Amino acid sequence: MLLDRNGQGFTSEKKHGVNTYWQCSESRKQSRLNQEKCPARATTEGIYVKSWRCEHNHPFEDFEFNSTIGISE
């Protein structure tokens, strides 16, 4: 889980070498509901954020973190 400066959550989309590509956590929910996917993305290299791309297209929503399995719901 990656959080931006506003607390919006991102989930890992894919990994390539030391780079991890992230998408907004709401994007998957929107896709399942046939809504326009949130375009917000991020790229990290190891523990460092390389880039933030696009703005969120939805209001901020709190997420719940399930510590027993380590995923947000």
C-alpha cells in the first residue's frame, strides 16, 4: 500500500526490476462498477517515489486495512 500526501491509497499494479507501478485503489472498484477508472498513478524505485501522475477523479474515501492478511478492503 502506498499513500499520497492526501492519504489516498494506491495498490501495486506491476513490478519491473526495482520499479513498482501503482494505481489508485479506487480504480479497481470503479472498473468493476463500469465507471471511468481513476487516472492517478505513481512509480517507485525501491522505497523512493519517482513520480506521481494525474489527479484523482473522485472524492477522498477512507480505506480499511486488514492487518491479518495485509490488504486494504
